[in-house]
Amino acid sequence: MSTDRTPHVLVVDDAATVRYYHRQLLSEAAFRVSEAVNGLEAVELALQTPFDLFVVDVNMPKMDGYACVEALRGEPVGTDAPIIMVSTEDGVHDADRAYAAGANLYLVKPVDGARLVRLATMLTATAPVREETP
Amino acid sequence: MNPLLAQFLAEADDLLSQVDEGLLRLEREPHDADLVNEVFRAAHTIKGSSGLFDFPELTRLTHAAEDLLDAVRGGRLELDATMTDDLLAAFDLMRGWLAHVTTTERLPSSANADGAVLIGRLRAPLGGQDSPAPAGHGPQAAPAPAATAPQWVGALGEEWLETTASWLEATSASLRFVRYTPEEDCYFRGEDPLHLLRQVPAAERFVPVTPAAWPQAAEYDEYACLLSFVLATRAATGELEYLFRYVPEQVEIADLGATALTRLLAGEAAAVAEAGIRLGDAEQAQDARALLEAALHVLSALPQEAAARAARVSSVERAVQSVARALGRDVEFPAHDAESVEAAARALLAALETAVVAEEAVPAPAEETVRSLAPAGPAEETAPAALHPADGAADGGKVGSRTLKVEQEKVDRLMELVGELNVAKNALTFLAASAEEEFGNRILGRRIKDQYAGMHRIAEELQAAVMDVRMLPLSVAFARFPRLVRDLGRKLGKSVELVTDGEDTMADKDVIEALGDPLVHLVRNSLDHGVEAPRVRVEAGKEATATIRLTAVSDGDAVVIEVADDGAGVDPERVKRKAYEKGLITEEQLETLPEAEAVNLLFLPGFSTAETVSDVSGRGVGMDAVKASVERLGGTVTMRSERGAGTVVRLRLPLSMAVTQVMVFSVAGQRFGVPVDAVVETVRVPAGEIGRVLRQEVIQLRGEVVPVVDLAGTLRMPWSPAGATRDVLVMWVGGQKVGLLVERFHREVDVILKPMEGLLADHPAFSGTALLGDGLVLLVLNMKEVLGVAAHAA
């Protein structure tokens, strides 16, 4: 395993502009950023890499955000890394679904950049103490 | 342009093409749920991303389109032709806006009005909710501008504020106001306030604020920044926060509308608390609270399944721990179970409450939410319809697929280099000859030749590879036609189906690009003049719906494209009569010209058979223009037509324009080239057989009289042919045979023609230059022009 202590974020969104925006914000805040264009790809990547944070869009082709988060929390990925869900939906039920799926925070798009960075920083503060479970 | 905007423009452009294509397909397959979903998703993505910028009109318009598509998707509406028209018009308008944004970085001033019209049309089928106001939809609309203005906004000047307030009132818009107070020692920390301020997009006004009292001269430190700045901009809050992300604590941003400004002007503002947004510790408290509340939320909805449950609890524990650290507290989780995590979260929340109460200045949470939400008000899909594999599969795969978008210039540059490599390679044959002849070393000569053979093979492969990169499928040229045929057909009241075939056929990008206009012209002609009105067709015993067929096939080094219709066909008698009336043919020809050849009269300059000039194919640019542009590409056009059955126009074009095969010859010691395509034959005739008709030199070639042009004379080069025979290069130029008097023939070479530059650039007699293997520059002749010059000189 890598001993790199830079928190590694996976940005999951089908919109290239949003991915770009998040990448800019997060990499300037000294995060390592990877991207996935849908839930399926995110899950596949998460199987290979222990990310420290996920930023997941809701509405995506192939596998949407809820299903993606559900899959990240379930076997075989089973990650306990923080997950921020980002969506254009702003209904109570949408947030409910996000939390039921296992997201740690539900934000509404377009996400205030500074806030996202603050949250990402706060949530990854414990990342280095991560222990690899066999 | 900032890269985020550039990214958005590129993505939106792609998406708009998808939408267009999807909508047209939907008209044919209106019940294709995946297709509806795909179009909806594209609109949705544009809307979502547009919210990152201050393009409220764009967001509103995409939103209206999205709502309509959502209703179609949900089965609440049936997509009809009018809706499709409106949707296409809306996306066209967006495309226009984005083009405007590309050059000016803002929407055109007409955007609001134009957008409102289309929004009205798009919303009409949704049940008369045609208010263009963004407030009507969704639980959260655009962020409400703050009700009161902070005092510092006053720095912008009363007069300006008054004008602005009335302008904002009229447009119901708002502006973002920024106060930026750099720290005194900012220069020493590598900050550049002026530079930062210059980057503020769409600034309306900017005022530096001097300190209330300047320090005494003795204490004055010229390296300290004592100024602060107030500005107003149309840029979105998010954009500004991004810009000032390194100095958030030095910046205040307020989103203010007419009301707030008016109040400020009326002096009410002083009484009310500051409504601007402060970036700093207060927000950390907000974030912490949001995370803790979310943690409780997750814990209240834990699943039964053990593994999934454990991952959730553990993640919440981590989140709560993070929050605790950020707040400078320690938390213990004795049991690492849901209960202890929940207890910790509640304890932290309580601690936060007390801390926040102590700080009254913290903006109300409600305001914070509103602000972070922003203009996207979505009725996005809530059902797991997104799980449809759909055509979104292609979309999802796109990023992952190994396709590279490369700038054209780079490919052109590669091609140039291949050309240069060819030249350098060809030099080896000269070197080999020189080794043998000048130095008498045949072994070395042979080795060089072997080396040449190896290089030649590689160079050829390289050239083929680069040419392959330049190849594009014909679908690029065909892409616009479904739309064009549909729109024109509707406009002309004709029912037409477009069938395309062979879109996968590849051709050089230059060919594809140059093919666009001629094809549009041909298809328009077919629609306008070829295809009959449905009633006429039915009377003639045809199907009411006409077919226009666009096909492409490759044929050796050429690509053949046909535009065929099953319309009325060309009336040869009418064409001949028209040509006669226009003085294009003689009375004799009118009588004798075979019907099959009559269609070729259409290619004569200035011919148009339509009785009336329509705004579709118009007047002036006729088939002659098509012919001219195709010939410029080195291609040919032919037309077949059968009365009552239809017309076929066939274009034959070289697959690639990059490499031209050139026949090299010399005159007066100077080498010239002509494209091999134009060469008919080379002949050697006795000098005495060159005769004269009027003032033109001619030769008899198997009974045919062929005019002969003295190139040296035409180009005023001193040369008079010697010897008993004359070499003549016979060519096809503009439909007739012409001979060129030549001193000596050389070989044929493949060259990459470069356009003329510098002094000779305007000289029409040359179509370009090419570098030969021995380093000499070859001038390639444009024979049509040479003949023109010769005719002048005669």
C-alpha cells in the first residue's frame, strides 16, 4: 500500500464540467483527485483503490448515485470513507435516500466551492490513521 | 477564457449535438424510452453545469426544456411535431448563446427576451404554466438576493447605485457586491491584489477605498497595502468565491437586488444587520452542524444487513471524529457501535449550539442553505430510471474510451513533417547517383540505395498512418442533413424521408470539410426542385412521402457520393429552352442536343430552372457553383435524371487532398508540375506539324485539332524550342484538350502541395509549390489560369 498521506478523493459525476470544477477545487486544496463517470466505474475503482473521500453525483447513467453509495458501503467494497453526495435535487426524500444509502452528507448543486473544500478537509482530517483491514 | 468555462462550452457543444440527433430520432421512434431519457439527461447536464456560471437565462431555458422532456419521459405528454420544433428552436438558441459566450464570455443582451419567448412555448403544453419566472418551479428557486445591503456598498457612489437600482428593478436581476480588504503585509506573502481584482469577471464597477486616515509620513510604509476595494459584478457568487479562494477571510460577498440598494440609498441599511456573506469560522460551525445532523440521519436509517450496517456506522464514526477534531475536541467511542457514535454526535451538536449562541453575528442557517443552492431548480428524476442501460452507455464509455481529441493544427503539422521527410528521403537517390557517378563508388551507391529503400518503406507507412489520422467518416458531413431535410420539408410543405448510407466511409478531413457546402446545395435542390408536393406525388401514383438518399462508397482512391431523389426529375425540353433563352446554347443545339446531355446544361454558370426564386435554394448559386467547388477538390460531378422518376447527382472526390501526384516537366530550364489527373498524354510531333488557326498554334492529334500553348512565352521566359521535334503535354482543362509546349519531360512525383506564399501568393497561374528531393522548389501550375493568361497575351 502506498504511504502517500495526501487524501485521495474520487469524484463521481457524468458531467465533465462538474468533474473539472471539482478537480480544480480539490487539487488546489492539495487533494489527490481521481474521476469516475458513473456509479459502476466508481465502484470498480473503489475495489482497487482505498479512497479517503467520495464526492458522488446523484443523476448518472448506468448506475446512479444512490445505487453507487449503497454499493460502496456494501460488500465487496465496504468502505467507511466519508461520502458526500451532490445533486440538483432538493427534496427531503432525496436527502433521506442519500442517508439511507450511507452518504455522510447531501449537498445541492451547484456546490459552493469553498464549502466543498472545507468539508472535504474536515472529513479527511482522520484519513492518515486509516488502518488496512486484512 | 477561464478553463472551467472552456470546459463547459466544449461539453455543452457535445451535448447539444446529442440532443439534436436524439430529438430527430425521437420523431421517428417516439416511444423509445431510452432515447427520451438520453435527451433529457443531456438537457439536465447542461442545466446543472450552467449553474456554475452567471447565465440565468440559459439555466432557465434548459430548465423549461428539461421539464417538458421530463413530462414526456413520465408519459404525461406525447411528443408532437410542434414540441419538437420548440425544443429544437430552444437548443438552437442555446447554441447561439454559447457561441456568443465563446467570444464575449457573456450571453447576448437579447437572451432574456428571446429565452422568455421559448420558455413560454415550452411550458405551454405543460398546462399553461407559461410564466418564464424561475420562481415557479421546484422547492428552491434562484438564491434570493439579500434584503439589505452592507454599508460598504455605498462606496460605489450614490449616483451609480441609483442608476443601478433602477436598472436592476427593471430587469429583476441582482448583482454580486464584493469588498476585498487585503492584509497590510499581503505583498510579502506573494499576494497580488490588483491582479486578483483584474480577474473578476463581468465587473460592472470597481472602486478602491482609501483608509479613513493615512499614517503620518514618518510612519508611512509604502510596502503596506492600506487600500481596500469594493466592486460590483454580474459574476456568480460561486465564481467569486473560487476566484478569491486563497483569501476568503479578506473578502465579503453580497448578492443584492434593487430592493436592497434602494434601502441602502434610503439610509435604512444602517439599522439592519449585515446581510453579506462572511467566509470564516462561522461557516466551520455550519459545516460541523450539517455533518453531525447528517450523521444522526444515517444512524436512524441503518439497514439490517450486518456488513452494510458496519460500514455505515464506521463511516459515521469517522465523520464525527473528523468534526470533533476540527472543533478542537476529543471524542471517545467506547463501543464503536451505533449508540456510542450517536451519543458523541449529539454531545458535539449540543456543544456547538452553546458556542454559536455566544456568537450572534453568525448568519442564520437558512440563509446559508439558500446561498449554497443557487439557480438550478430541478425537477430531476427521482425514480431509479437512471438504472436504464440506455444509450447513456455510450456516453459513459466515452470518457473511458481511448479516443484522443487532437487539434487540427497538430495533425497538419505532422503531415507537413511527413512531407519534409519525403523530401529528405528522396535526396538519398540523388546522393546514390552522385556516389556512383561523381565518386565512382558503386558499392557505396548501392548501400545508399538499400538504405533509401528501407526509409522509403517507413516513410510510406508513416504517411499512411498520418493520413489515416486525418480521415473522418462521411457521417461528419452527413450529420446536418436529417435536420435540414426535416426543417426544409416542413417549410415547403413536402413530406420527405432522408436515407443515408455509407456514413462510415472515410475521407480526408479537408475533403469532408470542403464537401459540406456542395452537399447542402444539392440536397436543397432536390427538396426544392426535385421533390413534388405530396398531392402531386399521389396523383402521379407515387407514395406521398418522397425519399432523398445520401450514399457514400469508396472506390479505390476516390469516394463517390450520391444525392438521389425520387422526385419529378429534370425536364430536358424545358432545360434546353431555358438555356436557349439565356443564350447559353444556339438555336441549332436547341434542336439537336440529345436529351441525355441536356441535364449537363444545368452546370452552366447562371442556370436556374426553378420558375420562381425561392428562399430555399435561392438564385445565383446554381449547379455551376457545386461543380466549381467539386472540381477545386479535384473531383467530378455527373447528373442523371429521368422524368418522373427522379434525379441522381454523383460526386466523385479524391479520398485525400494531402498528397498530389504531379507530372514534372521543364521549360526554359525551369521545372514545373501539373496534376497527373489532368494529363491526357504526352506526344512528340515534328516541328513542321505545328500549324496556326487564327493566332493560335495548334496540332492535329488523330484528326482532332488541339490548341498548343507556349508556356515559356506566356510566363515571359526566354526560350525558343530547338530541334526538329516538339514535345507536347496534352491535358484536359475546363472540358477541352489543350497542349503545352514542353522542353523536357521528367518523372511523376507524389508531393504535398503547399499554398503559395509571399510575392507569388497572388499569382493565379500557380496553385502551389512543392519541394523536390534534390531541394529544388517545384511550381505547380493552375492550368485554367495559365490558359487565361495565355489568351490575354495572344
